[in-house]
Amino acid sequence: MNGKPVAVITGASRGIGRAITLALAAEGYDIVAIARSLDSEGMETLGPEVEKRNSDFFPIGLDISCTACQVEVVKDILDRYGRIDILVNNAGVAPLQRTDLLELSEESYDRVMNINLRGPLFFTQRVAKEMLWLKTMIETYSPKIIFISSVSAYMPSIRRAEYCISKAGLSMTTEVFAERLTREGILVYEIRPGIIETDMTARVKDKYDKMIEEGRIPQKRWGLPADVAKAVASIARGDWDFSSGAVFEVSGGLNIRSL
Ligand code: NAP
């Protein structure tokens, strides 16, 4: 069994997931990096970056919405390392097209819900069962699970309702796992990013630039993937070990309600 703690990050190839991956490598974790495909520039360049931080790198191609495929993946991770110390459920997608709620298609709803909610829920269920077993096997073991949701969990956007609904569901997923697992020693957290500069937001850059200019984001700037990664690193270090179920806003004050 490997002595180093192991972090599993979904959606590790790009954007927020990549920043989280590098931050956890810097915190001393070996890295299991999951993305839809291994065959991307992101995944190819991530390995050397992780290894530079003296961490082992295990890249895995998995479409998180394929719940049947998850079984083999969890087995492969445990075969290699014998432990999972932190799971970061980060993989997620926006709708392929923004459409008014009244025109929302069943196809888009199913796609977004399967990737953003159904997949992470069942992946977490599988990993949590292993964590419960590992708690009986490893003496100093302090497992943690993090869900990357969004301010969209509580801020409705009528042109991407399926995304907002998936993130609201992910918030409750955090709560039910926190309720189920905290007493058993597995800590569960939710991080809600605001508007973060990644591929996901690139196609609506002008809209968000304007929002920032108009002061609708109190801290008056784009969020960066590193802003989210810092919150994850802090949880991973154990700074929030008495705060299971906590929700962290990383949104430059978008959460502040004004009248
Ligand atoms: P991104 O740059 O588009 O990256 C998405 C990542 O998810 C990629 O690594 C991608 O892998 C992976 N992914 C997509 N579909 C997948 C699937 N079916 N199975 C496995 N992996 C999949 O997105 P991001 O902006 O970093 O967002 C990361 C998370 O933060 C998402 O859950 C998103 O909803 C959330 N978030 C983002 C923002 C924002 O403003 N950017 C705000 C709030 C919340 P491939 O490279 O293989 O495609």
C-alpha cells in the first residue's frame, strides 16, 4: 500500500480541474487525473507538471456519465494505490446551446444532468463505500469529498436552466452525502465558483466582461481557476476539518444579496 495520500480529480485536463490537480500535487498528494479522454493536449501536458511537484500521476479516460464504466476505474485506482484520500467531483459541462427555458429540449436536459449530477452522484457513492472500508484498514486516514457546484445552484439563468438545475441538485447531493458520511469520519464539502475564466466561459466572455464593468460582481474581476484551487488546497490541508457540510463561495461576492 502506498504511503502518500491520493487525490482523485474529475475534469482534470483543463480549467478549474487542472488548477486543483496541480494544487493538490503541491500539497503532497499522488494524483489520479480523470478526463473524458486521455487523448488531449491538456492531459498530455498535465503529467510532467504533476511529476515536477514530486507526485505520481495516473491519468484515466472516463466519461463520468457512464456509471457502469466507473466500477473498473475505482478498481484500477485501488489496485495501483490501495487508497483514495480525497475525491474532487469537478467535471461538468454547460449546455451545448443556450436556449430559453420554454424551448429546453429533453436531449440537452439529459446530457447535462447525466454529466453534472447523475455521474458524480454514483461515482461518489462507489468511492465512499471504498473510503468506509479503507477507514478500517488505514490508521491515520482522513478522507474527504468535495463537490464543485456553482453559484448557478441558487442563481437562475433562464437560458441554461438544465445547468442551474443540475448544480442545485449537486448542492443537495453534498448535503445528503455529508449527512450520511460525516458521522463515519468522511468529511464532505461544496465549493460554489462564480464566473471563472476557463474554456467553459470563453464563448460568453463579452457578456461577463460587461457584468464586471457594470460592477455586478462586487470584487470587480474574473475569477481564476487558482482561486478555486486555493479553497480545495485549504480543505485538503485539513484547515476545515471541523466543518463537514460547509459551502464555500468563490465568487467575488456574487453571493452578496443587495436591495
Ligand atoms: P472546462 O474548462 O470546460 O473543463 C471541463 C473539464 O471537465 C474538462 O477536464 C473535461 O474533460 C471534463 N469533462 C467534461 N465532460 C466530461 C465527462 N462527460 N466525463 C469526464 N470529464 C468530463 O470547465 P471549467 O470551467 O473548468 O469547469 C469545471 C467545473 O466547475 C464544472 O463542473 C463547472 O460546472 C464548474 N463551474 C465553472 C464555472 C466557470 O465559470 N468556469 C463556474 C461555476 C462552476 P475533457 O478535457 O476530456 O473534455
